[in-house]
Amino acid sequence: MKSRQDLERLREKTLEEICLRTASGAPRVVVGMGTCGIAAGARETLLAIMDELSKRRRTDVMISETGCVGLCAKEPLVEVTLPGQPTVVYGNVDPSKARRIVLDHLINGQPVTDWAVNVMPSPKEKEK
Amino acid sequence: MTEISLHLLDVLENSAKAGATRVRVFLGEDDEGENLVLEVEDDGRGMSPDEVSRALDPFFTTTPGKKVGLGLALLRGTAEAAGGRVRVRSLPGKGAVVTATFRLRSVDRPPLGDIPGTLETFVMCHPGIELDFTWKTRKGSFHANTRKQIPPGDRGSLDAVVAFAEKLSAGMKQAGFEPDKGGFDVEIETRS
């Protein structure tokens, strides 16, 4: 690093990487972390998602959690939303399934329909 | 719950739901080395005396639309099976303190489990909550604080959380933390 410009470029690059979690256009993953989710293994699922995203340098994805949604038998539940696409809820997501969901859905944009327990239309589709 | 760390995560999630901005966690042995102590203190909205008295009841919850609240009831089950107890102290607007004790050498005491992974999960999902964690046993002690160790602009960033978790894991290992098999394991070690 030699100049102020270098420093500014580094700042922009870092900000891009962090991609401010509040950005509305960011892909989003939500893991069910109620008592039922935790007992079913949601922590390992979330750690697998974090590890896979970190390895693939996809630091723009917003990772979040939610409480019990009433579908305890299908925990751990993972909800994936890509901007402008329907939200897909996956059930019984163990760490290996979680890694595949990250790769297929979050990175390649192809939902793993076999494991989906619900598909919710995006807000734009709802308006129609 | 198969590990004490899962109970910890569950209690931490309660604090987050209560709107806490700061959570203090103590995990370690008591002075006599007889009991394992888990204490979670938050500055959330707290509970009324009536809510405190029913907090350990599995059929009581403050969540609208739900009929059961199993988290603290399960913690009580685990603690009492291991010869310990759970104590809940709280006042409205003054946060809450949940203290669970387990007899260290009770054969029914579950393993501690993945404590660093548990804290990593919580810090990732709740970037706005300051987590202050202390681990203390006769082998050593360790302290971590997310506000001091993660710069404000990086809170919630995957890289920063992973780096924090790595430091946490290394620090705890240095302070004598290692994966255990629960009270049964300690009992066998003591005898041999």
C-alpha cells in the first residue's frame, strides 16, 4: 500500500465484502433457532452454512435466525431468499444438506426442490 | 438437549427475544470444584414476579399463540438430574439472570459440548448484542467481549465473526477447555 488512493480502494473493497447486512438486495438465510430447532441440530446447520459461505467468499449473504414457527417435526428449518425470487423453506436440514443448499441455491440459484417444505412467493409476485 | 452448550444457546435466544443489548455469560466451576455453574445475565425487558415464578413451567410462555415454553423447563430437567438446580431472578425493566448448576461428577451431567461454536452462532445472528463471556475453572480462565474485540463496522460480518470464534476457541483451549464426555467421564477419571 503506497498512497491514499490505495487505502480508499481497500476501504471500498472491504465495504463491498462486508456488503452491509442491512442491504435489502442481499440474499438471506434464516435458520430456525427455537428450542425445537436447537434440540434438532440447528447450531450445526448454521455453522455449516457459515463455513461454506466463508470458504466460498460469499460474505454478502445475510445470516439470521428465527424462533419456533410451529413446524417442530421438520426442524432444523432453513429459509433461503434470493432477491426477486420466491422464498424456499427447507426441512430436516442437517449440515451436509445445508452445504448442498448453499452451493445449489445460494451460489448457483437452483433451489433443491426435493427438500423444500414450503415455497413462498416474493413480495413482487404477491402484488400481482 | 444432549449438551450443556445447547441449553446455553437456548437461554441466550431468550435474552435476544427479551430485547437485550448486553448479555453476560459465566461458565465454569464453583470455588470448591464440585459444581459446574452456567449463568446468563441480560439487560432485556425482564419479567414480573408472576412470570418469574412460572418461568420453569413447561406449559407457560410469554410468546403469543404458543402453549408451551420448554427451554427453561428442559434446563431444569437436566440440572436437577445432575444434582443441581436452576434459579431465575428478574424484575420488569431490569433484565434477567438465569443460573444453572450441575454436579460436575454426576453421571447424568451432559458434556459441555461445542461452547465456541455456540457463541459463534449467537454472535453471527445477533450482531447488535454485546456478548461478554467468562470461562473459569481450576485449570485456567478466559474472557471475551464482542464489543471490545469486534470493531463496530464489522459486527455481523461473517469474516469478523469467524475470526472472533477462532480466537475464542484458541483462548479457551489455552485456558484448559477441552471436549468432555460429561460427568461420567469425570467420575471415571477421578477413580482411576
